Amino acid sequence: MTALGPHLVAFIRDYMPTERGCSEHTCAAYAYTFQLLLQFLAARIGVSPSSFTIEQIDARMIVAFLEHLESNRANSARTRNARLAAIKSFAHFIEYREPSLLEHAGAILAIPSKKTGQALIDYLDHDEIQALLDAPNPSTRGGTRDRAMLHVAFAAGLRVSELIGLQLNDVRTPPQASIHVRGKGRRERVLPLWKETTKALSAWLSIRGDCSATALFVNAHRRELTRSGFEYILRKHARRATNTCPSIADKRISPHVLRHSCAMHTLRATRDVRQVALWLGHATVQSTEIYLRADPSEKLAALESGSAPSLRPGSFKAPDRLIAMLRPN
């Protein structure tokens, strides 16, 4: 039996950042995948994660974990595939470190990715965003922090990793307030802030106080805020926002929905998908085209630019019953 711990630590701490040159965000995403996997396996087989062997994490267990992500955690097929990609990367790593596990790793590598559709994105309209931003109580320390976080996350269209990764020295103060964002693929961008966002952020900075963490947003223990911590805060205020905007209850609120909402508001304000790509830090404009498909005003403009074709009058003749049965519905 081969202990899992030493190999997993070497994979996350040495191989990923040093040999492959992966970014901090990628390493954190891979580490989170294995955190979820080990928690699932610990509950499944009743063994402490530090006692796991690589042989216990076989293809059958991986498939069960992927099904758990979709059924219990309501993850999309795209998220499932991202988790599987992280696990397969580790399997490749094991192939070279432990040749005796070639067959074991090969079975994991043979697990297919799931085909994904091109569903329309979810986003919040103006009234829903306003209700969410107004939900935190600015008379408390936590509410002041939460209001600033929500404002920055929406106004800058940040990924959750970008938001919790912001440092104090990434903030530029007025007269030209801005934030320095380190995004996916080591792409950096500097984004100006609205006056409302600057006001909310300044209120937080005035009461943040000194602490050992250099992160812009810290938790109640004055440590760096985690991904799950922000997700909890967002869900809490989304529930509160339904009191003034009930339509929020019909939408699945997640950190990425705030990013989508920023993109849709930017697209409608600028009518330029290239501006949206620059704002979000996309590598190519193709990644931003999903917002064009979700915006009905774009199709309406195209519809109004032409004239409808005329219809030739004719009579309807019922088809043969057998032919009709063979036709698709």
C-alpha cells in the first residue's frame, strides 16, 4: 500500500507551482478539489484522510465522488469536469513517481469528461443587485465589511479567488480610486471604482484595524477570508434581500453570478463586448460571447434592422399517418 499524504503534498506544494509553474489560484483550486474528495471519502469509508492510501482512491471511488458533486452539491457538468481534470493531473503525477501504480492511474485517466451544454448564464437585474448591495447593515463591523465586499465583487466583476486574494496594497485611494487585480492565467488588470464602491470600501478600511493578515477583507478572527466564508456571507445577504426584492428567491445566487451580473450591466452600458472582456480579464473575446447570447436587446437590434419575409399563401394537406408517425415531434 502507498500512503497518499506525502505524494499529495508534493503534488500541491512542489510539482504544481515549481515544475509546472501553475499560478496560486490554480494551486488553490486543485487543493480545494482534493479537500472535497478526501472529505467525501472519509465519510464514505470511515477512515481519517491522513490514513488514506492511493489504492483506496480508485476509479470507482472517483466516479462516485463526481456523482456526489452533481447530485448533493448541485455542481454543473462543467464544474465536475474541472474537478476531474485536477484528479487526472494527480494521476499523471503518480504514474512517474510510482510505476507500480501505472494500471491504477490508467483506470482513473480513462474516466471520461461529461459533455456540457451551452446554457444561458444567470445574472441579477438592476433592482436585484441594488437589493443585495443594500442588505448588509452598515452600522456593524461585519455589515460594513460585507457591503464593501459585495460592492467590489459586483463593480469589478471579480472571481471569488480574485476577491479574497485582494491585498491592502492593491487598493488605490482617491482622487482616482482603483484596485489591482491578479486574475486567472497570471493576467493582471487595474480597474477604476465607482464613487459608491469607493465610499463603501473607505468605510471598511477606516474600521478594519491592524491584523497579521495582509488581505483586504478579513474574517471575524482577523484572518484571511476563505472562499466558503464569502459564499456563506453572500447566501446570508441574498436571503435578506428577498424581503425587498422577492424575485431573488427564484435565482441561484453564487459568487460567479455577481461576475455575470457585472458583465451584463457593462455590456448594456457600452454595447461593446471587447470592453467587457477587458473588464473581466478574459484572454479572448470568445470567452465573453456568452453574454451576447444572454442579452435579448442584441437580438432585438438585429431583428429591427431588417424586414420580415413575406409568407406565400397555401393550403394545408394532412400527411399520411405512417409518414407523420416517423417524423420527429
